[in-house]
Amino acid sequence: MLKDIFDRKLNEECGVFGVFNLKEATMLTYYGIHSLQHRGQEGAGIAAVIDGKIKVEKGEGLVTEVFSPESLTKIESKMAIGHVRYSTAGGGGIENVQPIFVRCHQGDFAIVHNGNIVNANELKIELESEGSIFSTTSDTEILGHLIQKEKGSFEERIKKALLRLEGAFSFMILTKDTLYVMRDKNGFRPLSLGKLGEGYIVSSETSAFDNIGAEYIRDIKPGEILKISKNGLEESNYTEKVNNRMCAMEYIYFSRPDSQVEGLNVHQCRKKCGEILAREALVDADIVIGVPDSSLSSAMGFAEYSKIPYEMGLIKNRYIGRTFIKPSQEQRERGVKMKLSVLKSVISNKRVILVDDSIVRGTTSKYIVKLLKDAGAKEVHMRIASPPIISPCFYGVDTSTYNELISAKLTVEEVRKEIGATSLAFLSMDGLEEAIGKKLCTACFTGKYPTEIFSMDKMIKNRRK
Ligand code: AMP
Ligand code: SF4
């Protein structure tokens, strides 16, 4: 049992996108989820209101593999929601690809979700004992069952259901005439509202607005629910007990550099992390390089502060999914090999500062250090633009399991030896807080979770003693 918990995969890094009152809503949703593809490459789906009924189409794979733009242009719909899904071994399968469709005598609806419900097991047991039958293993379906059980108007039922959920969620619910948009009380996952012509757009990341020519209006607030219908936009809160704790990893790794997460540009935040890292852990070297793509901003910041030339030492093969996507360690290692090539003429005979955004299992760092040494680097100084990850994420980011986290078990010096670097340093917690400049969830770096994590909580604490 304990082993299960420490090997549990918690990974629902997803992207959600919604359109209300725009011609070609399905096509826009296709473009929207396409620009959120980095948030999940294992499944994609769109639910749209067609002739007064909700239709869902979804499949495993990339957005371009699941949908053909030609077929979408023929669909006449003014309201749609879409989703891209990330999952590793065990969590996949077509039934868990979203949107989740809920058939209900008071009116069908579809749900998309980014995040992770931490009291999912408790709620599932309760709901099943009261007769609910689940058709997926995803925690998203829980919201559907809770809504069905509550009383009142549809909006009241959603609000009551949301109060039962603990953890991270950015949800959208599409009915035949209304789009509901909501964010958990800690605001772990980003969710923004935009406008395009007479219609509204909702997206996990603002970069998707730019891609379709929409204008950013604002972020959905923690604990807020928006109702978008023919009456326009109605704003309310389902709880006043809010506690702003945006996920630090959204800035460090997950979001696109051209996105604004709660008003802060991701590229600028990463650059600042790199600058502070250089201030904290400078070393004499000839060049600074970054691991493409998510570390390039912090490498630029490091180079700018240190005045050591920024160079292009590694090239990424764009057509390979993220390393983590591969369920086994062997596949992951092969994935890293396929993903990166080294520029020998840049690296050869140089003392290199290699900047990466994070170390999770250590697979990437170990491989790249070797790659650089094989290409003739005299020294490889690894600099990580975030603190060591010592605890798993329970809020929807796959920072791996406790047993696989290299920094949970080894000291910085032991990690350095393991990855074969000449030196190794991480950004400090103070440095991270200074770079982002606002309250964040940093639980994977500190082990201090902003919410209770239920059955897991006690077991993890016990295990640590
Ligand atoms: P690892 O090889 O296990 O140490 O993973 C570190 C690499 O994975 C870094 O290059 C990061 O850019 C990337 N990374 C960090 N967090 C995640 C995540 N949650 N999902 C996928 N990749 C990640
Ligand atoms: Fe983000 Fe880490 Fe908090 Fe998870 S634990 S929400 S990855 S900061």
C-alpha cells in the first residue's frame, strides 16, 4: 500500500480552451488546443453544441492526429470546449480523454478539467456507496456526479459541488446554451478570459489568445465562477475562502514563454530566475548554454548577468514529444537521445555553464552532461533555475513520484556525482521568490502543501520521519 502511494503517478498536466458565441467555434477551439499542445500530448478532444445538442469528439494522440481541420470547418457551432491531456502509464486510455460527457435528465453537459482533485478517492467511495457508477478512472467525472446529486438551479448545483472538491482545478462546463468557467480557491492552475468580436474565449494560457487574434481581458480569480450565456457574462464566487497559490512550475517549466500567467510574462520570470542564479552561483567559464526550450530564457538571464557569452550548444528536434511522455525509463532515455543534438564546434574545448529549468529524475542532466563531454567540453557546470524538487506534486503536474525524485534521496553533491557534472548549483528558495515576486505554491521544493492531501498526507509525513 505504502509502495503504491510512493509510486503513484499524479499527472494531469492539461490544457483547456473554450469558445462562446463565435461562428466556427469548433475550428477556433481546434486552433486553441493546438497552441496548448505543450500542456499535453496524449489525448485531445472537443465538445460542441450542434443543433442544440452536445457532441463530443476525442481521441488519443496529438491534436493534429485526432482532428482534421477540413472536417471541423463543416461543423456549425457557436459554442465549444476543448482539452489536451497528458498522462503516463496507467492514467491513459480513451475513456479518460476529455471532454467528459455527462448525460443528465435535467440537461446534458460536458466538462474539461486541468488539475488534480486531492480528495478524489474519498469522494469516489462516498459517491459509489450512494449508487453513482463511474465510467472513467479520471477524477474529472467526480464533478459530474456531484452536480447530479445536488439540488437547485444548475449554477447552484455546480457551486455546491465545487465546495466538496479539494485540490487543483480549472474547469469548464458546457451546456446546450451556457458556458461555466471556474477556478479552485487556491488558483493552482492558470485560466484566462479573452474576447474576440462578439464572443468570449477562455484558455489555460494567454498565448492561445494571441494565436487566434483574441484580446486578453483578465484571469479568472481563485474561487470564482463565470457564467457566460445569451445574457452576457455573469461573475460570482462560489467561496470567499481564497488563498492565491499559483503553481511555481507554471513559471519555471510548464507554461509557454509568451504566456502571461496572472499578469507576469513567463519568459521574463525565467530570465529573472537565471539572473538570480548567476548572482548566487557564478563560476568562471567560456560560454553559457540552455537546454531547449524551457531553459533558454533562464540561460539568457544567466549570461546577461554574468557577462559570459550566451551560445547555442544544443539543438532540439521539434518533432519529438516531451521526454516524460514515455512511460518507461528506457523509453524516456531513448526519447532524450532522439530529442537533442550537440553543436560540437561551439562546445569543443570550452568550459560550459549548462542551464536547465529543473532536475526531476536526473535522466536529462546525466545524458546532456555526457553529450557535452563527448563533444569535447573541458568542464560542464550545471546550473538549475529552480530549487531541488524533493516532494511529489498532488496538484496536477508530473514532477514524478517520491521514489524517483533524485533530490529527494541525494544531496546536491551526490546528485552532481550521479550526473557527472564538474559542479552543480540550484536556485535558492529565496531566489525563486524574488524572481516571481508573489505568493506561489512551492510544495514540490519544500514539502509544505497548501492544502490537506488526505489519505496521502499522513502516510507521507510518517514515511519522512
Ligand atoms: P529529469 O530528466 O527527470 O531530471 O527531468 C528534467 C527535465 O524534464 C528538465 O529538462 C525539465 O525541463 C523537464 N521537466 C521538468 N518538469 C517536468 C514535468 N513536470 N513534465 C515533463 N518534463 C519536465
Ligand atoms: Fe506546482 Fe510543485 Fe505546487 Fe505541484 S507542488 S502545484 S508542481 S509548485
